[in-house]
Amino acid sequence: MKKILIAYYSRKGQNYKGGSIVNLPVGNTEVIAKKIQQLTGGDLFEIQTVKTYPADYMETTRVAQDELSQDARPELSEYLNNPDEYDVIYLGYPNWWGTFPMAICTFLESFDTSRKTIIPFCTHEGSGSGHSERDIKRLCPEAMVEKGIAIRGGSVTGADGVLKTWLGK
């Protein structure tokens, strides 16, 4: 029996949804991560940064773009204590500028991902997964990176059926 981890980065508060900025009490990626946890029984790990992003959504997008262009590695507030015990990592994130937030790089580079299966899932508002799967393969060349799923943020509450079908593959 393979041990499963659901690691995710999510943004609550101001988010873009259907052409408007809305305030989310729980981030879209966290909603999906918890659904995957319920369906797989895996352990949850929230990837959080020491320095929080601005409350303003538009300002956060500017900071995220700067981090991407600088290939930044934001410091995490907590690191995975026992990465060796996991065989499969469902890795969740919002699509920011065509890929994942740079905290995902920090997370993936904090342990040996060889011999791990990484299964990405991302939330977005129209851009799909961008080039994030390719970026994971570049960061983790010795891991097996499976085909992920991209779910529109505005659809996360009703994504149970899509997730069950995807997880069944």
C-alpha cells in the first residue's frame, strides 16, 4: 500500500473569480486538496510562506510575477518532517503567471523527490495548468510526474465527480 501526501499551496481572501475580485474564506486549491484527502485518505500538508502575500489580489499578482522573474525561493513557515515515508504526492497550487507559485519550488527542492510519484492539481480561472507540469518535471527529473488536473476556481465546490473520475485513472 502506497503512502499518500496531499501537499498544496492555496490563497484565501481576495481572488479572481469569473471576471471579478471576490473574498474567499477558503482558497480554491485548499477546497480541492481536502476533497482529494477525503477520496484517497492521504495526509494533508499546507505549504505556507514565512512572508505572506499582500491582502490585495492585484498587488499579490505583481509580487508573484516578480518572484517568478527572479526565480525566487520564498522561505516556508514549515517543512515536511517525514518526506521519505510518502510514495505518492498530490501537489496542488493555483496557476499564477502560467505556472505555480514559487513556494512550490521551495517545497519540492526541500527533499529528495526521486522515486516519488507526483500528481499535480491546479486551480485557475481560465488558464488551465499552463506549463506547470513541465516545470515540475524540470525541478524533479527523477520523479514520475503523472498527468494532472486543472479545475476552474469557480467550480471547485462541484468538482467531486470530476475528481473521482480523475483519481480513478
